[in-house]
Amino acid sequence: MPKLGMESVRRRSLVEATISAIHTRGSMDVTMREIATRAGVSLGLAHHYFANKDDLLTSAMRAIMTDYRTQVGEALAGADGPHERVRAIIRASLAQDQFNPEVVSAWLVFYAHAHRSPRARRILSIYTRRLHSNLCHELRQLVGERADGVAAGLAALIDGLYVREGLGTARMADSDAYRLLDSYVSLQIAAGPAKTASAA
Amino acid sequence: MPKLGMESVRRRSLVEATISAIHTRGSMDVTMREIATRAGVSLGLAHHYFANKDDLLTSAMRAIMTDYRTQVGEALAGADGPHERVRAIIRASLAQDQFNPEVVSAWLVFYAHAHRSPRARRILSIYTRRLHSNLCHELRQLVGERADGVAAGLAALIDGLYVREGLGTARMADSDAYRLLDSYVSLQIAAGPAKTASAA
DNA sequence: GGGTATATTGAATGGGTGTTCAATAAACGC
DNA sequence: GCGTTTATTGAACACCCATTCAATATACCC
């Protein structure tokens, strides 16, 4: 009983199912069959809409990154001044939708997947660059020429907190994570734009 | 032509082959056959010495962590005073043997593997706790009650740098990584032991 | 030197995987 | 109403994986 225009619905629900499957399994071993079942469609249909598993995986990757970007954009919209804008990026990174074991697991999967899939690697590096340039733009007004190093540190700090969140053990409350990141930025600002004793 | 006492030799070489296989493939998909071939033995023999794949994987995990612990121990031996001791831990974490894409890939594999294998999870959490308590012990003398938060931040920062190193894209020089971590600690020390505007 | 333990292999087993394909059924265009 | 397109399925295919097992050959023990 084919209703027309199912393609977009199916694609969306398959992508969601992929993320959800990675979520609850908490690992990279996601099978096409599991995804299809979870999306409520047959295995064949999943392959009808997505040529490869890689195709589906990268689509899910794009979806998560789009979510993140949207969230950053919204947070940025209501933020005035460079320091507040950096804080907005931090807050968006730690928002409930992003900073939970499930989504973080998905990120780790993509990181790992990027090793094999050139497409995934390209997508991921776009994200990395965008985050870095976002941070740099604001930080330059706060710490001058040290912006590059501070941005690298902040990005690494966020990634590290993500890993620890994904690991499940030794998790910390969102508020603690926020304080940690915020204090990092504040300290760097307080240290001034001088290059001595700086990062990178 | 069985020479006796091969067990220890084979075990060692299989563990090395495992790490090396993970290295060059840069991912979690390591097959028993690939490991066996790389170690120069038959697939059957690999299963003769290691009951499970999990067994072999966790052994490799233990090996890498032992390496790391040894390196930290050695660095710690020649360090005087809490600040120097923290620096020693940082240096050990960034030493060539540890901080390269291959070894980092292995770490990521183990992180992922820990999701499924309770044994792996236990081993990993032991490592996490030990690093944290090591750092805390030194940091308490430097930043007082903020030690916990600073240690968490430093550990996350190290993990984040590892992830980025493992990712391959956007890598940074060891010296830059060191400067980044060192400045983090220095800034936290300079900020004093007060709890206001601190981390955690 | 016969028996036992060790070292080692190659082949089989059973299961799970991604992917392909032919077949069916309903909606649409004309 | 008929052909084309879309939606959907279930079965089939070929492959690779971890694991098991029977078989062989060498060293050690007494």
C-alpha cells in the first residue's frame, strides 16, 4: 500500500533509528538489520533508500552535526559580546540534547568510522574547522594572538569531556562541566593577550 | 618442531601483533586471523593461547596500560615538588611512545570495547581512577580544595588531545600540546586555592 | 624407548553480515 | 483502464568471522 512521498519519511526515520541504535547499544557495532527493524521497515527497504551502510552512517553523522550546528546558532543569536558568545558555544555543546552518553557514543562511532571512510573524515574535519574558526573569531578579541592556542585547548577540553561522558564511568554533572570550561576561558582571558606562558 | 616454553613468547608476540594490527588499521575491526598472521602463527594457535578474542583484546589493553604506568613511574621518579610532578605526568602522557596516532587509536578501541566487555570496563576504570588520584595528590598542594576539579579538567584535556591526535586531522606538535597542558596547570595554580570561579 | 605433554596446523562448523534481486501491490499519469 | 513509477518485502548470495577439533610432530620424563 504505497503512499507516495515515503522517501523523505523513511530516510529520516532510518537516520533516527541509526542514531538510536548506536545509542542503546553504546558501540560501533550497528547492523543494518537492527537499524531497519528499529525503523519498522524491512532490511531490503533500508538498502533501497541508502545504497551503502557507509551512506547511512554518514547521513546519520551529518544529521547529528546539523543538530549541533543549529543549537550553536540559536545560542549565538542571543549572545552579546565575545565572552558571552564563547559561553554560548560552550552552553550549546553541553546542552542536554548533545551532552549525554547516547549522543556522545554516536560521536565516538563517527570518529572511529572516519578512519576508514574518506567521506566521514571530510565531514568531520569540516566540523572541526568550523568549531575552531568560530571559537577563534570570538577569542581573538579576548586573548589576541593566543586565540589559536586557546581555541585548540577549549576544543580539546570539550572533546575530552565528551569522551568521559561517553565512557560512562567518572561522569560529571553538566553544571560541573560548564564551570570547568567557563573557568578555563576566564583564566585565559585574565592571563591577557601576551604570548608568554601561553598555549601554542 | 615444538621447542618447549613457547607459550610466553607466543603470548607476547600475539599481544604485540594485536596492538600493531589496531595501529595500522586505525580502527576497532581487528580480526583474529589478521592478528595471527601478523604474529606469524596460525589462526588455530592464537586460539590455543587465548581462549577468546576478548581475552586477547583485554591482554593487549593491559599491556598498553602497563607501559603507560611504567612511563609515568619513571618520569615521577626524577621529579621534585608537586608542580614538577604534575609536569612529569604530563610529559609521560605526551611521550613519543604514548602520544602518537597508533597508540591513541588503540586507546580509543579499548574505550569502545569497554562498552561491551565488563572486564575491559573494570580495567579502564582502574586506570582512570589511578590517574585522577595521582593528579589530585599533587594538585592538592597546589590548588587546595580545587584539586578535584582541576584534575578532572587536566585529565579531560589530555583525553581530548589524544582524541584529536588519533583523529589524524588537526594534529598538533607535541611541544604545542605540552605548552597547552602546562599553561592550564600554571593558570590554575596562579588562580590560587580559592573556590570562587573555580572548576567543580 | 614408550608414553605423555607441548606446539602447531589445516580444515570444518555455524552463525552473522552487507548486499542483490525478483516479485508484489498500490498509486499516479494519461 | 493501462503502463509506469514508487513502496515494500522475503528470500537468496557470497563472504568473513570466531571458535572447535582431529591430526601431526617434536621434545621431555623415566
